[in-house]
Amino acid sequence: MVQYVLNFNEIDKTSLTYVGGKGANLGEMSKAGFPVPKGFCVTTAAYRSFIETSSEMHELFELLDQLDPGQLDRLQELGKRIRDHLESLSMPDDIRASILHAWNEAGTETSYAIRSSATAEDLPTASFAGQQDTYLNIIGQEQLLQAIQKCWASLFTDRAISYRIKNHYDHRDVFLSVVVQQMVFPEVSGIMFTADPVTGHRKTISIDASFGLGEALVSGLVSADLYQVRSGKIVKKQVSDKKIAICPLPEGGTITQDIPLDKQKEQALSDEKIVELAKLGEQIEHHYNSEQDIEWGLADGELFILQSRPITSLYPIPSHQHDAKLHFFISFGHQQMMTEAMKPLALSIWRTLFPFGKGRSTAAESEAMLPAGGRLFLDLTKLLYWKPARKIMPVALSNIDELISNACIQFMEREQFQKQAVPDRKVSQKARKFVKLVLTNVIKNLLFRDPFHSVQQCDKYMNSLVQKSKAEISQVSGAKRIKWIQERSGNLLWTLFKDLFHYPISGIVTFKLIQHSSKRWLGDDQQVHLLNKSLDGNVTSEMGLALGDLADTARKYPEVVEYLKHAENDSFYQGFGGLRGGDIFREQFERFISLYGMRCPGEIDITKPRWREAPTMLASSIISHVQNMNSGEHREKFNQGKIEAEQAAQSLLKRVRMTSGGLIKERWMSRLITVFRGRMGIREHPKFIMVQHLDLYKKAILEEADLMKDKGILNHSADVFYLTLDEIRMILEERFTEDVQGLIEHRKKDYERSQKLAPPRAMTSEGEIITGRRGDFKAPAGAFAGTPVSPGVVEGYAKVVLSPEKADLQPGEILIAPFTDPGWTTLFHSSKALVMEVGGLMTHGAVVAREYGIPAVAGVDGATRKIKNGQRIRVNGTEGYVQILGEDQNE
């Protein structure tokens, strides 16, 4: 028998499909003994039966399917049409009778709150809260029935329709229950979060409180008091001016009233009740085993819980080893200039690559690199217990991201960390071994090793390592191949640290010494930045030059350029046939792909399409180069950069020679410059070696995935991206017992949700996001502050680019990007300056910008949102800020 009404005592968390998220939560809490006002739910069965009485809804649903969220006028028009239609229908007699029966049992003399409860609402993965309507202080039969029908109609408010379209929910699959709950008339009410919604701190309970009904607070009509409680103690109390309150009317409904002046600044909730409410919040969180967003009220000295739902906005905490100590995590993506979510295979590969935080097996996944929200976070806690690391890490991190460095300093200053900071002997030993190895090599490089053949030596090393891996991986297949990937990748990063890392570190150290010596001996370091220009041996710069050569070939053949504008990946190479110059360009393009085809934007993610797989990603860069630069100009600029660097070096040496003790100083400065110019170009080699290996791994894994698809294990070869290396190996060994496709579908949904999250730079194991602070420098009023990473000041028009393959840079435009990695280098020749949301002095975009001699500012939070296409802006790469200029600003 269809049940149109269920009382709270008949409802629990299993009733979701019948009473929606809000109804299920209220029934669950009532059964658990929490102080919830009594009531009942009009079930989704009633809504569905009601909808079925309409002869128009089928057509209206089809019209909804055709809507785009940007069609606001059409959306508003159709939404109103549906609401008016549903409110005009007669409620079926059997539904009406069931509601009135439950109402008579609950008490006809009591006033009620009527709230919507959608089946996709208040879930851990979605928040539909506030999209449908609520009706308060409903008195009598007619008001009750009318409010329920209006709730049904409110499933089609403009905001609810728009939300479902944007989040790909079918309008037919979301049903509405209506909660009918006895009203309490609180003197004070509000919202309680069992985790701080701003910082994410999971052990801080945050309470907003104001006088009257909570709707004033929820609707944003009043500034509430803010109280925070931690471990049963009030740690923050912020009392606001509360000027209005929403109060009930005797005849039903509500009214907004002014709060008497002498009461406006009064603390709404007493200290005793704050602590009591916080304890109640902890109990509710414990019951649900998740952080909760709770509506509450205080009436006649008694606390009531009016609603509780999961907090959906918190960034997940990395799944670390729970040892009761406070852990500190930093974002790996911010260091690698790729903050997008990654699929499980990419996460698994990097956890295997990372050489620290493992047991005896190098093939295992690291416990010091942990996933959360589709990103990876490094757990630096045990390393920071080692005293030397507390000095080294902030300095090292400042070259990567200024805010992460400052967050690290803030964490180390905390009393809790300092009390727990007992060094781990194994971690300290490995850290000492690593530092000693790097330091020894840096000193040797600095003092007596020949810097002139460094690039050739590293090129030879790189080619040998890659060729060896190619040969070995071709000898194995099946589970053995996956095991080989685990074992070799588990050693790869440590091998590169050991053999190559000292080269770029030597470059960084010498550059710092050049800056320091120049300031000390000459009183300034104004010429030092020019030494970064056109470094020999930088594989990424060489790639950019090769792309320029490719564009120069294309510009000779207009048919080729025109074809590139419309080319498709599947027929990319065939399309050059018959074009004038097509064969010439194709041959050169294929040579470029043989050298760099394993690269792409976001290349640390093994699942991202490579240029060899999607060659059209390079088309916009080639076309932009043709449009914005003259033939050979990129080579001329590079050669000019070398001349400017040499001139700067000679000028520095001449000035140093003229100081006291100049000959000795000149010899030292000359050595530093030679080492810097000889070593710094190798900075990109380790990354390039890793990317080449990632491409080898990807090809091998996809070959195994093709076989798994043929056997019916996978629906699509690319589904393998949602499995870990261990899982792939176990499947190939026929030891995996789970439903593979079910697991993959679950992870696809997780990945889709993760894509919408914004990863923090740094956070603790208590979920607290530490935002970090910049130095003492203050940007001009209205400017956006960042980190200066490449000096110079230019003005131009902003071009916001979220993905380089879709870029269309025009002359004089300034590139505004979320991040840049080598896959973005192809755009640098065409850009007048660079602004990035993440990054620091030694991250990819900064280094290449200095080589190209274009001003750059990194770490400008929200730059791609705050700066609009076409706005005229000033980029100050010397001081580190970006200004939006007025229309009348001159060149």
C-alpha cells in the first residue's frame, strides 16, 4: 500500500527515497533521542501521485530539458509557468485525507513549519538546501494544505531549476517530500557548524545566534553573534548589532520587527547555553559520523534541533596515519603548477614515485604523500621534527610558493607542534643523507667541477636512462609489466635526486650568492636578473624554440595554417595530404612530436592526453606564433637574450673589479656566473625524464587495459585510469575480488566531485586550512598582490587562458593563467607578460619568464576570476602586483 504520510517515529536514514534528506534526518534524530519538535512527512509518493494528475507536466519536463542555465529569461518564464500550473491543480482526495489524518493526530491547535525535503537534498555529495520554499507559523487546515502544495511547486523555483541543470540532475529524478513540523517560537535561534566552515578546523564548533526565528539569519537579513567552542571551552565570542528579528503572528505567518535599541548589542545566547549547544552538536556529529550543519532554537530555556545536514563545503582531510599528533600537509599540485584533480591511477603513480614515507618496499605507495579531494598532499610533519629542516623547509618552499612557506612557519610556531616535535630517527637519518649528498655535490660544482659540459653530460645521462627503460618494459607483459612499473618508478625519483638534483640546486645557490655579493659589493643587484636570459640546455626552452621553427615553416604555406584552425585529432596527419607545403610541415611536426610528444598541459597527470595523442592541442600555439611574431623572431630574441646576459655579466665583473680587493672578488664572481649559466639550464631535465617515463608507463598500462577490455573486465580502456597500480596488478593476477566496473563508476563520481573542489595550499590533520601571509610589501590600493618572479613593468590587455590548447593570444596581450607547466611554454613567445594564480620564484613559469625576459607575477589568488578578458592591466614583476587600469590610461 502506498503511504502518503509517515510520522517522524516511522522514519530513519533508510527512508531517504520517501521523505528526502531533510525528512530522513529529522526522523533519524528523533529516533536517536535528540530534542526535535514532533511532526510528520508527506512522502514523495504523494508528490508523484499529485504530479501524475497533470496532463501538462510531460511537455513541461521536455521544455526544461532544452534549457541552458545561461537562458535566464526563458528559465524564469518556464519556472513561473510550472509553479502556477502546479498550484492550480486540485490535490487528490486520498492524499488530502492522509495529510489531514496525520495533522489531527499531531494536534490541530498547534502552528506548524512547512518545509520542502528533496530526495537529492542534504546529502554528503550535494546541497540542495534553500532552493525550495519554507512556510512558517502555519495555522489551520487551509493554510496547511495550501503550504504543502506550494512546497511541491517550489521544486521548480528558478534557483532549483538552474542548480539541477548545472549539476546534471534530471528534473524527473528529483522528488519532493514535505516536512510538517510543530513550530517552536524561540527567543534565540541560529546555525551551528560542528567544524569551522571558514578554516575547515574539525575540532572547532562555530555557532551563529540571533533573536527570533532563524530565517532572518539564514536569509542574510541580520548579522548574528558568532561563538566558537573547542574542547568544551569558548575560544571566541563576537557579539554583533542585531537590529531585526522575524517573529510569529497570532493569525499565522511571520513579521519582521525591529529589536529594541538596548537589546541589539546584547549577547543572544548565554555562555552556559553556548557550551550546552556545542556538546549537543558533538553528539549529533558522532551519531552521523560526519561534520554537521545544524539549525537550532532556544525556547523557554530549552534547546531544540530543527535540522541537521552534512557540511558539503569542507575540503577532505588527507587519510594520514592517525597517531593523535597534529600533522601538516602541503599541496603537491601547487608545487608542480597543476592544481586540477587527478584520477586514481595518477595519484597511485605519484605515490609510488615519491621515495620518502615508505617501508621496506620501494614499490609501495608512500605514506608521506597522501590523496585528498583528487589531489596529493605531502605530510611534512616528521621531517619538521628534525630541527635543521625547520630552517631549510621555509626557505626551500619560498622559492616554490610564498604562501605555503609562510603557512609552514605559522604551523611550526604553534605550541602543540613544538610539544610534539620529537625527531623520528629514521626520517632524520634519511634527511641527513639526502642533504649531505646534495650539499657535497653543490660544493664540488661551485668550487672546482667543470660547468661547461654539464648539459651534454645530463643529455647523455637522460637518453641512456630512458632507452634502458624502454628496452626493459618491452620485455615484460601482464602483471609482471605492472610490477616492473611499480619497482622502477619507486626508484626513479630517488635516482634523479641523487644524480641530477644537485645541478639546478647549484644554479639556485650560485644565483643567490651572485645577488648577495652584488648587493654587498656594489650596493644593488639591478643587473643580476639579466643573467637568467637564454640559458643553454633548458629542454623546455629548446622545445619552445622548436615550436617557433615549426610555426615559421607553417607561415610559408597559408593552406597549412588554415588547415590547423579546423584540424581534428583522428585525421590530423592525413589532412596535410594535398596541401601546398603539407608534406614538409608534417615531416617537421612528426620530428617535433618524436622529441616532445609525451608532453602536454598538466603533464604530471599520467591520464592527461599527450600531444602525441591529441596533436591539435598545439594548433592554437602555432597559429598564435604565426600571427604575433615575424619569421625567425623567436631565435633572434633568444640570441639577443644571450648577448644581454653576457653584457650583464661583463658589466658586473667590471664594476666588481673596481672595488677594494677587486681582482679576487672578480675571480669569485666570474666563477659564480659561469657555474650559474652552465648549471641552471639543467633545471628542467629531471622533470623531462619523469615525463618521458610517465609516457612509457601510460603506453604499457593502456596496452594491458586493451586486453582487459577484450576480456570484458573493463567497458573502456580508459577506465583503467580509475584504478591503482596495485589493483591493476591484482586484476591481471586474477586475485581481485571486487566488482571492477562498480568500483570504477563510484570513482568516476568521486572524480567529478573532486573537480569542483578548490585545493588548499596547506592544511592540518584537524582540517584547518592555513592560508599563509605575504611579506611586508603592500600593493597599491586596488591592486592584486602576488610574488614577484620576473622583473619589469608592462601594460597591456589581459587574456585569461584556462587551457593552452584553446588560447588565442593577440599582439600586446598579457597571459593570465591558473598555473603554467612545460605544456604552456608554447604560449610564452606570444605573451607580453605573465600572471599566475600559483607558483613562486623557482617554479616553471617564473624560470621561463625570466629566460624570455617578460615580467611575471605568481601567486595572485583568483586572478583568472578577478581579471577579465580585454581589461587593460599593469603587471609589475619587480614589486609583485597587478593593477587594472582605467579606460583613459595611456600606453
